[in-house]
Amino acid sequence: MKNNENDNNLNYYLWGGVAVVMLLILNYMDFQEHTSSNTEVINNYSLRDEDLNNIRIPAVAGLFYPADIYQLSNAVDGYLSQAGTGGISRPRIVVVPHAGYKYSAQIAAGAYKKLLPFQKDIKKIILVGPSHYVAFKGVALSNAKSFKTVFGDIPTDAEITHMLTGFDGFSYNNEAHRKEHSLEVQLPFLQKIFQDFTIVPLVYGDVNPQKIADALKPFINRPDVLIVISADLSHYLDYDSAKAVDAATAEKVSRKDPLEAHRSCGAIGINAAIALAKENNLRPKLIDIANSGDISGERDSVVGYASWIFDGQENSADKKQSPLEQEVENLKNFARHHGEEMYQVAVQSLEKAVENKKYRPSRQDYADVLFNKGASFVTLEKNGNLRGCIGSLFPREAVLLDIAENTYKAAREDSRFEPLRAEEIPQIEITISLLSGYEEMSYQDEQDLRRQLQPGVDGLVIRDGDRQGLFLPSVWKQLPTPEEFLDNLKIKAGLSPSYWSNNIKVYRFRVVEIKKNAN
């Protein structure tokens, strides 16, 4: 009897122990599920920049393109400087590749460079690119207030974005944008071309191209809107096969025939552009085409790239710019991106000049491109009156060195004036004129030459034997008619204003001005 009681007690304790263990396990599991392992407490929580400002931060800076602002600026400037200009009317759609800059940026630059003449008109840019990381149906909008880049933040266009929510398949999906590179790699180029603009970022997944075209149709003819389609071409074919396939793709786009999916990483976007082109009588124009093998030399497996511009004149003939006009565009771009640095060199040189010292810019302090050769004139004005002007006719040394030297000479060595004094600097206005090359003019007689001159635009050099004279375009302000301009230029060359010989050599040039107060 006693043994039975002991056995019952033992069973009781055993089952009781099991119950306690089970209860502890359940409590532990519940504790693990509902408590955090972090040591920090939420009382110390602070918003991150992206939480506070709702900013989309760069995902591929340092991977697809340089993350350093100076390296990126020099790289984009370099790509743009090698691209041509002109040949299009007002662009409506641009198609550009989205690979790493090493492989595709020069192809993209060819299209972006052609947007320069329209930079003041375009204020809203709709970006359309494929999703590489998130699978979804439809088109992903972003509710970010801005997209951060190496060059600074670009605001998004809330008005157009909200309008697009009314179209089938368009909805907010920030996750689709978070890691996506197809739109991000376009932003530095846009920031180099346009100064004040907003973006509408659209990343698409599985969607009918016509739905994108229908949504963008209300914006295609707006004078302030540009649509940018991001797309690469064939993938991982051998070099010769890729060239053949991509050439056939380019031909299909020129005919406005829809592309099969295998022809492009971005076929949906290109097909949306083609649909818009058909509906709005736009002309697709191939700007450039290549593949990664052209850069790397690797021919076994390559990726194709191309750029197109769809403009608004189906039957317009391409108008080629003259070499002089192309140089002026290049100088304008150079001045827009490096004008501040050139101006600072002139100011520092002026401050040294009044002490009869010369300032020599160092390569360590300025972008390498500023040590390319260039010809400049530096003009000093005091209260609207000329106070000195000296320049170079030809690119003989680094443009920064040329500006520094000519500033010194304008302040101290212009024989028409006394050397500049330090107390005059606050009243001095500096104008830096960057000179194009020279275009020899053909004429029948003096009257014919005068008819060809463009007041306010042309700079002019005349040469008769060992006599020579030059007027900058700014001289038109004082001598506004071709007769006055040319007669006074003859006087400057040491000739009589009534003198003429058809043996006189005449050269036209242009300038791009950088003008500010010295103080």
C-alpha cells in the first residue's frame, strides 16, 4: 500500500514538473515574440533624414558612376564635350541607356547634349524605366519629395504625379524605386543640362506599353515637359550578333514598329514612345549606337546601347551647325559649368595686380579641364566706362593662366590708362570673353561684307599687309551699325575709314561672356 502511495506521489511530482517546464517554455516563446533584443530604448528614437524629409537616396553612386562630386562632374563634362549638337527641332521624347557610365554614358551624352538649346524651356521631366529588382504589375509612382544625387536634390513634381494616379495601373510603390538604377543614372546628366526642373519618376513592371502611352499623352505636347525613356538593347550576345540584332532594332524604331521583349531591357518603355510617336506625328532619330564590346574589347558576351530623340518635325531636314556655331555651344557649356572658377581667378589676379604682383592658378586648386588651352579677353569697366582691355587672339596656354595674365595686363599694361589702384576695385566690373576660332569671310566688295555682319553677335578681325585690327562683339554697343563698326575697325588697324581693298582679309569670330562685379 505504501509503495502505491509513493508511486502516485512520484507521478504527481513528475507531471507537475513537466507542466512547469512547459509553462516556462511558453512564457519564453511569448517573451521572445513580443520583446526586442535591441539595447536601445524607443525614448531615444530620432528620425533619419529620409524619414523626416522623404528623400529617395542614391542607390548606385560609386557603382554605376562616381560618388565623388568632382570626379562625377568631370566625367559628365567629358562625355558631353565629345558629343555633337544640333540637327533636331524641339525634342518630345529621349531614349537613353542605363548601364554603368564606363559602358553607356557616351551614348547617353549624345542625346543629352542636343537638349542644350531647349534647356530654358523644359522644366518638368518624366522619367520612365524598367524595374530590375522588384516584380510587380503596373507602374510605380514615388511619393518622395525629392531624389538626392551627388550634385544635390531634385524635387519631384507632385502635381503631375498625382494626376497619374488616375490612370489604370499607376500607384505609389516606393520599394520599386529604392534600389532602381535605370532612372538614377540619368539624373546627373539632367542636372548638367537643366538648371531648374522637377522630375516625375516612373518605374514599370509588367504593363501594357499602351497604358503608359495613354497616361503620358496629355503631356507630350506641353512646352515645358520632356519624356525620358531609359532602355538598354540586346543582352549577352556575341559582338557580331549583337551588332546585327541592335541594327535591326534601330531600323524597327525608325519605322515606328513595336519591339519584341528580347530586343531591349526597356522594350516596354520604347514601345510606349513608339505609340506616342505614331499618335503625335513624331520623328524618331537615332543619335548613337554601340555595345559594351566597343569599350571593353570583350566580344564573347556584350550588352547593346543606343540613344534616340523623338522630335516634332516628321519631315524636317536636318540642319547642321557650322564649326563656328558648334564651338560657341561648346564654350557656352564650358562657361556654364566653370564660369564661377574662371571669374574667381580674374578677381584674385586683379587684387594681386594692384600690388604689381602676378597671380598664377595652381592645378591643385582647380578642375583639370580648366588647364585646357583657351583664348580670352578680359575687360575692366568702371562705372560703365572702359578701364582696361587686353586679350589673346589664339589659344596659347591654359585658359586659367590666360585669364590671370590678361587680367593683370588689363589692370596695369593697357597703354590707354594709368595702372589700376586698389581703391578702384569696388567700382570695377570684370567681363571675361572666351573666344571661338576664326571663320574667314568671303565677300564681293565692302557693301557685301557689311550686309553679312551680324550686329551684336560677330567679333571681327581685319588684316591688310602688316596692319591688323580686332573688335569684340561688345563694341557693337558703342558702334551699332555695320558702317560705324567697320569704319572704326579700319581706324584701329591704322587705315583710313574710307580705304578699301578687296585684298583685305576678314575673319569672323564669336565670344561667350562671363560678367560680374569685381567686389
